[in-house]
Amino acid sequence: MSRGQTTLDFAVGISLFLAIVLFIFLFVPGILTTFTAGSPEETVTANRVADDLSLGLLGSPAEPNVWERECAVAFFDGTTPSGCNFAGSTTNERLGLAPRESVNVTVAGNVSADPDPGSDRLCWDDSAGTLDETDSGCAGTNDVVLTAGDDAPSTNADSVTATRVVSLHGEAVTVEVVMW
């Protein structure tokens, strides 16, 4: 004896198929949202800037990821000494960016004897000749906070961040490039 398809079987099958298709169309875009937050141009540019900074802009290309102290301090101080691999008066000019692009470059690390493993913004204490964390030092008039560019946005909804680890004055520090 053969069994035929009833109207009820057809209705249940089609309803189940439509529910699954609707679930896929509603759920999949939410999964992919985190990968499309920043524009592709900003992602590429932030990585290029981070690579340029870490691989030779503030040091010698022959010794990548090692910054020369004089060039690094001058970059963040806004001066242009001879012998450094950058030129220009603004952060965007020094990094080869268009004036309309917003960028922030910050150096962070844990250079104190504090057992807290967190990273703090760093500065160059000119009088002592050392790297210090901004919350514990760098109150002198010739001290340089190692941050350049525009103020980074308070939310990271539309920003792209690239980080690199470099050596500055014998300390391993993190360079964070934020573009928006």
C-alpha cells in the first residue's frame, strides 16, 4: 500500500523550510557585523602607519622595531631633527596621510616597578633621561608625552586600531595607532 502526501504534511514542511530560511537571513548578518565595523581603507592605512612607525620611521630600517630615542621624542614633540626618517609639521604630514584623515598614535607600557601588568601612557622625562608613566612622572617643562595626532574617540564604534611592540630606550613598549 502506498502513502500519499496530505495537505497537512505539505503545510508543515513548507512552514519549517520558511522558518529556517528566515532565521538564516536574520541571524547571519549579525554574525558578520563585527568584521565590517571599520572601512577597509582605514584598516589598511592603520596597519601601514603602524608598520612604518615600527619598521624604520623612528629608527633605522636595518634594525626594525627598535626606535631611536631622539627621533621618537622629536616625533611626539613636533620637532624635526636631522637624521630622522620623517618630515613635516603635522602628524598627518609625518605619516604620509591626507589632512582629512584622523589619526592618534600613543605609546604605552609598564616601565615602572609596579607589579600591575597593565599598560599606561608613557612620556619622556627629559630631566631624568628616562621613560615614565604619565600618571607618575613627567611634570617638567621639557618632558614629552608620547602621544601625537587628534584625540581618539571615546567609543571605538567607528575606529580601527593597529598595535605593534617596539623597543624604546631599552624598554618594550606598545605603539597604538587609532584611525577614524
